[in-house]
Amino acid sequence: MVRHYILSLKLIKLKDFPKGAPEPGQAQGRQGFQRDGTMASETTHDASRALTGHHALVTGGSRGIGAACAAALVAEGARVTLLGRTAGTLAERAEALGGAVGWVAADVTDEGSVAAAVAAAREARGTIDILVNNAGGTASAPFHRTDRAAWDGALALNLTSLFTVTQAVLADMRRAGWGRVVNVASTAGQKGYAYVAAYCAAKHGVIGLTRALALEYARDGITVNAVCPGFTDTDMTRESVARIAETTGRSADQARQALESMNPQGRLVRPEDVAAAVAWLCRPEAGAVTGLALPVAGGEVMP
Ligand SMILES: NC(=O)c1ccc[n+]([C@@H]2O[C@H](COP(=O)([O-])OP(=O)(O)OC[C@H]3O[C@@H](n4cnc5c(N)ncnc54)[C@H](OP(=O)(O)O)[C@@H]3O)[C@@H](O)[C@H]2O)c1
């Protein structure tokens, strides 16, 4: 596979070099990207570290799916910046992931704090050419008891935040002529679930945004895809289990089993399952895949 990317010097079309010296173990030598998003290189490149030289920003990277995505991208050789609201959790996770990882504290619903965090990430680890829009969350309530503030909050966190963060990062990718945006949507973006109307509406919006941006930037070497996890074993699902137990009188085990049974494989999705899909979408060989909404849900959704 790697031979596809070891192209002759005359194919090299150097654009904006990712900033920063190679990390230990990274491939040495110049790399460039062609307009179609494939990579041209004048050096041998370790296929198992295909994202060497790239800088990924992972929102909600301190826990759950985002933390697993960060680990998968580091394993692929990328430098990674974790973004979240809680400095302590971010620092802990970054330290656990090693020297290629830093963090910035910001609330994705706050445009000013996102702009400052993106600028700090760029300053510390170079231009950002991979964005994983992962931060999100849900609260549940019957629709007739969902007030306007709850509706607005769900859309701000799960949809409008993608507008804010993607706009803050996109210029780097357009200048580089290469980029990867992966939006962590949900099966709730592909089907309906009762009691989470605002979340479902927002996640359906994420998939619409993904498809529109995929077309708009298709000729800029930028791919835009969504992954759609089913119920995944994270804090968010643990909170849902507790909420179901509290409102239905079921035990926590029964509530968890109810969520597991939504998945034809009879289990919760692992954060690593989602991260593997995200990392693959970022790899050079996924350059022709754009506008996809990829379920990672054990067969719960088959588009
Ligand atoms: N778990 C599931 O079953 C499931 C299924 C489908 C889709 N998803 C989606 O996957 C994504 C990650 O979910 P998860 O289960 O991994 O959630 P999680 O375990 O609750 O982690 C959420 C992450 O997002 C950060 N975050 C939350 N609000 C934020 C804000 N306003 N600004 C910045 N960062 C924020 C959190 O850090 P701080 O709290 O420190 O900010 C944390 O790092 C979400 O978009 C979710 O909708 C989850």
C-alpha cells in the first residue's frame, strides 16, 4: 500500500508544510499533497503511521469517543490537540497519550473561546489539517416538556458548534490543499429515537452539513465525513443508563441491557470501534471517500 504514496519527485507539489519538527519515530523527509488529496512523498513512509506530519484537533478529546479518536490518530503518527472544557481532564489525557499531544480548554458553544483555542493549538503544533468534531451530548425529555432553552442548548452543542469550529479551522486546510473533517454524528442522525428530539434534529443536521461541505470542498483536497455511533460505552451512555433507571424504576443492569439490545450484536459499541473508523477516514487512501455517514452500530442502521 505504501508504494502508492512513494511517488517520484516530479509528482511532488509542495503546498503548506505542516509546522514543527518530526516527532521521534516519524518519517523524515519532505511530504506534499496533491490536489486530489493523495499524498506525494520523496521518502519512504511507514504505512502504519500514515498521518505523520499532520496536526489533528479533536473536540471533546478528553474522554469517551474523542479520547479514543485521539489515541488512534496518535498511533497513526499525527500530532494531536485535545479540546474540551475541563483543564484537569485534558491535561491528564494528554499526558497519558505522550509527547505528540497537547490540549486547549474551550467551550465549543462559545465562538470567542473556540477562536482563541484554535489559535493556541496552531501556535503550539502547527496548522491544523485534520478536524474531528466530536464534542456533544444529550439530555432526554418528552418533546412536549422540552422548553426552548433545552432545544437551543442541544442545537448549540451538537450542531452550531460544528459551524464554529469548522470555520475556525477550514482556512488552514484550504491553504494546504488537503484536509480531513470527520464529524461524530450518531445513529440519531439516521433514525429517530423517542425522548431526544432536539438531539436527533441536531444530529440529522450534522449529516446534512457533512454532505454539503463534502461537495463544497471536494476540489480543495478536503474530505468531510460523518461517523454515526450507536450506543457506545462512555460516560454519556452511563448517564443515560442512570436516567433510564431513575425514570423507569428498572435496575441499572436492566437499563443497560435495554440499550445493548438496540444493537443487533447485543452489546454497546466500544469507543475504539468508532475511533478506528475515524482514523481510517483520515488516512490518505480514504481520499475518495467524502460525504459519507458511516454507521458504527453493529447493524442497528443500514443506510
Ligand atoms: N456515547 C454514545 O452512546 C454516543 C452515541 C452516538 C453518538 N455519540 C456522540 O459522540 C460524541 C462523544 O460522545 P461521548 O459518548 O464520548 O461523550 P462523553 O463521554 O460525555 O465525552 C464528551 C466529551 O466532550 C467534551 N465536551 C462536552 N461538552 C463540551 C463543550 N461544550 N465544549 C467542549 N467540549 C465539550 C467533554 O469534556 P468536558 O466535559 O470537560 O468539556 C468530553 O471530552 C458526541 O458528539 C455524542 O453525541 C455518542
